[in-house]
Amino acid sequence: MRLGEKQVLTVVKVVDFGVYLGNDEERVLLPKKQVPSGIEPGDPVEVFLYRDSSDRLIATTHEPKIMLGQLAVLEVVDTGRVGAFLDWGLEKDLFLPFKEQTAKVQKGDRCLVSLYIDKSGRLCATMKVYALLKTDSPYQKDDQVKGIIYDKSDEFGVFVAVDNQFSARIPKKDVFASMHVGDVVEARVTKVKEDGKLDLSVRGKIPEQMDKDADKIYKRMRQYDGELPFNDKADPEIIKSEFGMSKAAFKRAVGRLLKEGRIEILKNGIRIK
């Protein structure tokens, strides 16, 4: 009997509160409310095995949202002192321990997880899914993709599971906006590496992005009564905080506005003409 997997077991005994499945050596209960009508000893039943609230092995004919070896995005339905609990389609919620969280989750959050069996023989969830992500995506450079953020690193950037299954990363140098674990992002593939993993950017190709950045800066200047209190020589962190873009992108966009005659550069700012 394989915990965390679907399997076909044989009915060995019918009782008032359900049926027992298995053989002479191992048996598991399928509760009465889930027993197909007309079932008899010797009949096969496809079930999923997990442990109930009393840690007893139990069978269910309900379809779980995740099984061993799979990845799934599940919703947090509650949190407690030792972790969180996820909706995985069964009566007993799935436990996500604190130590298996790549970021603290709250009720209502959605997170990408895989399933594992802990030292006590219970099924639990983990957000540490890097090793399970695939590296054979069909995507090429400049393709638009969608994925969920499952981890972050101050050194390497933001880790994304494209289509909830393919390994990808937004490198640190391309992380300008505020991004959190659980966020769904739309991005452009900037590189397909030799190992098949993807590098992404949430910004478009330079010509198209330059127009978007220029419009963003111009609208912000209008909010500042037509004058920005810094120019393209400002500290990169100020630019990043104000506009969510790199200094290089900011300078390109300012150059576009200047060329179009929409602004003038001041000693300590930029003004709309």
C-alpha cells in the first residue's frame, strides 16, 4: 500500500461503517460514505491513501489536488503555531510546516508545493520545489510566459515556476519591482541556458519598453506639478524606488522624452516643457 498515491485495491470485507481494502496482510478502511453502491468482496476500487486526523491510514475515492511526485498551486486555508494548512481537496487539510516554507504564508495565499512523507509517516507539503521543476520547456528567447514565484534570493534573484512546472529565474539585476513568493508574473524569456533553465525579465524588449518607461516618467512628472526633483544623474536606488526601473532604462527613457522635445534637463531635476 503506497501512501500518497492512487492505486487499485481489492475489497476484502464489508462492514457497517465501510469496506476494508487490501489483502490478508494489509488492510485499509474506505469509509461508508465513499463506498460505491453494490460493492462486494473481491471487487477492485481505485483509491488514494493518506492519514486521517488520528494518523490512521485511510482510503478515499475523492480526487486529491496533488500526489507524491507532483507539483500544484494550493490555497492556504489556515495557519497555526507550527505551520499552515492547505486545501488539497480532501477532508483533512494538508500540513505545510514552517520549516518547509520559503516565505511565511497567510490565510488566502496561494503557493506552489510538492508532497513528501515526513519522519512520522505523514503526508506534508513543502514549498522547496526547485529539484522537482522541469528543464525541458518548449519556450525560446523572447517568448512570453507566465509563472508563479516560489522562492527569492538576495544573491540570485527571484525564482519562478513557469506554467507551475518549468525552472526559471528573474536575475537579481532585472528585479526592480516589488515581488513576493506566491505572486503570478508574466515575463519574457531572455535566455534559455544550456541546462534548459530559463532566464526571465518582466520588462519588454528595449525599444518597446523605452516607450512605456517614457510614458511612465512623463505621467509621474505631471503628478509632481511638471517637475521631477532629480535627473538622470540620480542615485540608482532613488530611480529604482520611484519608477521600478534601472538607471540605464531611466536614462534611455529620459533621452527619448528629450529627443521628442517634451522635457528639459535642469541642474537638479527634469521639467516638462
